Amino acid sequence: MFSGAIARADCSDGDIVEVFASDGSWLARGYYNGRSQISLRLLTWERGEAVDEAFWRRRIERALLSRALQPGHCSSALRLINAESDAIPGLVVDLYVGQDAERMSGPRTAALVVQALSLGIDQRLDGLVRLLQEMVIPDRLPQLGGWQQLAIYERSDVDVRHLEGLPERAGPVFGDVPDRLVIEECGLRFEVDVKHGHKTGHYLDQRLNRARVAAYCRGEQVLNAFSYTGGFSIHALAAGANSATDVDSSAAALAAAKRNLALNRLDESRHVLIEGDVFQVLRTLRDEGRIFDVVVLDPPKFAHSAGQVQAACRGYKDVNMLGMSVLRPGGVLATFSCSGLVPAELFQKVIFGAGLDAGRDVQVLEPLSQAPDHPVLLAFPESAYLKGFICRVW
């Protein structure tokens, strides 16, 4: 609930409060933060439901049950709690199960990576961590392959905490998290840096999309822009792509992509790394007359607020025009937006505009979304943040 909808607040920041309508009728219960534009995050609409340890236990239990029931999971990592979508607003928990990349032997570690994104969660994080230690056990999530030791690491080092009046924070909470953990994903292996990597170390939301795009890559030359640690490229090469070119501004991410290639015993001669600004690199490739069979565009979030949506759409249009300029007629464009403020309908219109200005006909073959361990709460449509299209471009 935004601050403008609140007539009066008789409480302190972080308190669990009762919410009443203007006529005095009871509405809900949630936690309050007058320092945030989103001043009230609702937790329950049941008047008899107290927000106590039993409440948090029930919410975590529901999230665990949801993941245990998901069919076809093909990874040793998943998002365990997805904030508002799992009815725990402000809390994100990712779980990575694997081995220390330095040794590749010994016991498997389960690394829980937690993010406290709101003041209400931040003040209760110690209690939530204790519940996670107790409740996250191998028997509850057998699809991850089991583990011998649990460690917890905090990655509350995100800009959104500033909007809550909170400093960024990161560091160990419990146990020993390896500097680099090797996880499994759809038969492949990936190195994850939970301490310093993007998000919590790996883009878990794109897991199924990487495998889906790879189905179009056999025998093809693939360009993977905003490649990070090479997820789409590793999947493409494993599926039989002739070559894969990773483009990213981060030398560290490209170095990790090279290690991921070696982890999967893929041919290094088929893998090209280009460090640089993606927009400029695409222009250079276009001017050099380089052509690819498959182009993947997976940029970071362009719109962080409603006031940035228009500029974000211009950025999406520009990068898609550039992607089409290096794509052969009849080639495949896999393009994504992770800006929750840019709905799928608007993003599709942007792709249409890019094709129109590029003089290309674009067919949508498959719409794509986030993996099912990132559920969308229908009462919170903004949680459908990741959208993508696999397109044929003529």
C-alpha cells in the first residue's frame, strides 16, 4: 500500500499494524515503514491470524510444498521463497546445492542465499533464518539430489533497500559457503559465485528458457549478448551449435563463462568471448558485416521506476534493431526483458517497432516467462517480471 493511501499511522517503522478502512472496518494486517513510498506491506486478510513464529512457519512451509510439487525440475538450484508471490513480501531465498569448485569432491553443500528487501523483513531476519535452518532439509526437496551440509549467506546488497531507509549488507550468516559452488542444470554444470555474482549468483529464472532456446541452435552460429557467465551459450554448444559468441561488459563474468565451458568439456575453439558495451559491440559487428543464425538478447533491467519506462522501451527497441542487423534472414531472435514495469504486451509492441524500423518481418514462435519456482501471484501482477519471445526474423 502506497503512502498516499494512508490517512494516519499510529505506529513505529517496522511494526506489525492493523489496517482499517475509513469507516473503521478492519481490512488486513501488515508491516509499516513510513520511510518507504510503499509504506504498508500486507501479510494477512484474516483477522484471527496473528503474525507470530507460527505464521512465518506456515508461510515457509507453503513455499517448500510448492517447490516439492513442481514437476520436471532439472537443476540442483531453485528459488525457495519469491517475496510477495509466496506471501512473504520483502524476502527472497535461493537455494544452491553443489560442490566446492576448487575441490570438486567431498560433501555437497546447500547454500541458502537470503535477501531482506524491506524493513519489516530486515527486523525479523534472524528468526526467519532460524526457521530456514530447521525446515530446509534434503527430504523436503529430493529433486535437488541431497546435501550433507547447510550454509546461509546474506546478499542484501541491492539498491531497493535504500528506498526502505536501509543500508546494503552482505556476508556469512551460518556455516561455510564456498567461494564458488558448482551446480547442475539440465544435465550441464555451472559455477555459481553466491558471494559476489549478479542477483544471488545465477539467473535461476532463465533456467528453462536457456534449454528452450538451445533447441534452435543445433548446427548454428549463436551470438549471446549480455551473456553474463555464458548460460545460453553453454546450453547452445551442448545442443550442437557450431559456435557461440559471448558479449558482456564484465571481464569477470566472461572468465566464469570460460570456466563453465571447461566444466562441461566443450570445445574451446567454438567459443568466442568479447568484452565491451553490448550496444557498441553490436554496432561494430553490424558494420563489419558479421551475420549469425541465432541472436540472444538478455539485458539487465532497463526500467527501475515508472518514470523510466519510456526510456527503457527506447533501449529495448535499439538493442533489438541491432540484434536483427546481425541476424540472417530466417534466423532466430531470442529476446528478453526483466523489467517488471514493462508488461509483455508493451514489450511485444517494442519488438514489432524494432522490426518495422529494421525492415524485417518478425514472427513470434514461442512466448517465454520465468521458471515456475518464480511464481506469479495474481493479486500482484508485477511479479510477472520476466518476459521473452523466440522469434523468426525474415
